[in-house]
Amino acid sequence: MLLFFVDLIVLLCLLAQFAIAGYFLYLIYWLRELPQEQGAEASLPDDLPRVLIQIPVYNEPLVVDRAVATAGALVWPRDRLTIQLLDDSNDLTSDIAVHAVARLRRDGIDAHHIRRNDRSGFKAGALAAGLELNDAPYVAVFDADFVPPPDWLGRTMAAMLANPRAAFVQTRIEWGNGDSNWLTRAQRLMQDAHFAVEQDVRARRGVPFQFNGTGGIWRRAAVEEAGGWSHDTLSEDLDLVLRTYLKGWTGVFLMEPHVVGELPQKVDEFGTQQSRWSKGFVQVARKLLVPIWNAADWSTEAKFTTTVALGQQLIFPLLAVGIVGLVISILGHGKLLGLFRFGLWLWLIGMLVVLFGMTWGAYRRLQRGDLVRYLVTAASVPALIVYLAFVNTASIVGAGFGKKTEFKRTPKTGT
């Protein structure tokens, strides 16, 4: 009887993984069907609005000076631009920040170094605190390691102003250290699939897509109508996105202009980052899935794609439990059951279709290199997925049962 339950668990894990694979097949299908052209870029009006730039930092001494200087280099009328460095640091970052902000102020830029007495709410708390000190109708957010080009603000604000129901505009993220080692190349390949396939397809299909926490602009009216920043999940950006969609707002995704950021260069740092993201997705699912399915003005496509997108993090515990259960089944039966042999062949075919369908199109679109280089990089992705399955399973399950954990930042080197 015990072996029967083990076999049943393995079968359910396989079926759930096939369901998640169906979401990616949906993305691959629409990637082929939708036109790639986004049309001509919108132009800015003569009367430009005030914009607030927020840069939340916590112990980022290697990148804070560059972050402040880059924000100050953005092209926008100086009398309509404010920069906030939201500094929760307890190391020498704050000393560096004082001088970086002072340089901007000497150049006539309205820049402020904002410190809090405690780190309550983490990043979401810092962003909310900054909004209380400024009433600009549009707010750009950059993490400390992200570098926008000087024309980023003008091009992104043009898209925002051309779409009056857009709660936010998210731009693509490029990676300055994407070619540093095998790990960053594999991450870049997965991130390229996220932006050039998942984000782009979902945005153009008109279903909710993710704000990535940086490299984007928020419309203050939408943020306030949705209830503002909340820190009850580790994915405060995704939480706010879905709450704005539930209020009838939408979003805009731009492949260009892009911002340049930094990927974790060590496996343990990568695991920590992915664990935080996975837990955040599960927490948002617990919080908002019921309101999403009760939303009368959401299409069935929007509800299903959002549900599976939130649930895709379950692939990690499903994979880990499935592997362990399959080993027990083989040992118990003395062989691999025919049903599982068939299922594993289907799983392998499905995994390859999803892997190559999601990554090859993005790789070509962004002109990353030749076929051989692509195949070498793609071959390392399954190993990372299996690694994350065993690293993240406990934290994902804990998040599913409501366990709260601290926001752990990913160290940045300024590469």
C-alpha cells in the first residue's frame, strides 16, 4: 500500500509538471504568432510632468556612487526631476552616499539622501517612505546595481504618457557580467527567455505581466488606488502589479531602451536570490489568487496564465519530490514501471521543447552568438534547475504554509 502511494505521488508530480510546461508552450506559440514589431516609439509632449527617481540601497558600497551618478545623468528638465537615495545601510555605503548625493546637489540636481531609523518593510518599506516625502505623479525605480542610458527616462516616459491606463512601464534588463562565467551565461539565457519571450508575449497578449523591481516607472495614481507598496510578501513588485490590474490598470513592456544590471556570479548567491524570488511568488499566490479568480473583468486567459505563472515556482518541489519518489519506486518494484518509463520519455521531450523553444528564440533575437555557443550554454540550464529543486523546496513549502522570512539581498560587485 505504501508503494502505491509513492507511485501515485510520482504520477501527480509528473502531471503537474506537464501542466506547467503547457504555460511555456502557450508562450512559445504566441511568440511565433505575434508580430515582433512594436511600432514607432511614442514622442514626449511639450509640457513634461515631474518625475521622482527612487534608488533603494542596503549595504551596497561598491555600486552606490555609480547608481547616484547615473540617475543624475538622465535627461529630464532639472526643475521637474527629484532623486531619492533610500539608504537603509549600516556599513560604509552611507558615507559614500553622502558625497555622491552632495555632488548632484552642487550640479543643481534636486537629490536627497534619505535614512530610516529601522529597516522595517525592507525595500517596499523604503519605497513607501520615500513616496511620503514627494508628490511627483511618476516614479522611476532602480536597484543599486542597475545602470540606465541617459535617454532612458525620456523614452520610457513617452510610452507611459501615451498609455493613460498604464500603471507601470517595465523595460528589458541587460546584464553587464552576463559573459563572465558559465553560471552568468546560463542565467542570462534564462533571463533573456523571461524578457524577450515571457514578458513580451504576456504584455502584447494583454494579460498581466511582471514588474521586475527595477528599470521601470510607476504611475503614482495607480499605486495609490491599489493600496500602495506592501511588505507582506518578498515580491512586493509582483504584488503591486497584480493589485493594480485588479483595479483595472494595465502595463507596458519595452524591449528598448534597456537597463544594465548584474547577475550573481557564485552558485550560493544565485541560490539565495532564486529562493527569495520563489518564496515571493508563492506568498503572492496565497494572497491574491482568490481575488484574481473573483475578478469579473479578467478574461479566462488572464486568470489561467497568471495562476500558472505564480505557480511555476512549484516546479522545484515537484521535481525534487518526483525524483526521490521515483528512486523509491524503482527500489521497491525492482524495476522502472512501464507507465513511468513512458512518462519520463514524455517529460524529456517536453523539457527539451520548452528549453529550446523559450531560449533559442530569445538568443537569436538578442544576437548572443552562434549555435555552438548556444548549445553549450543551454546544456547547463537543466543542471541549475535540478540544483534549485533541492535548494528551494523547503523554503517554497514553508512559504506555502505562511512562514515569514527576512529579505536577503544579493551582493553586488559593480561589474
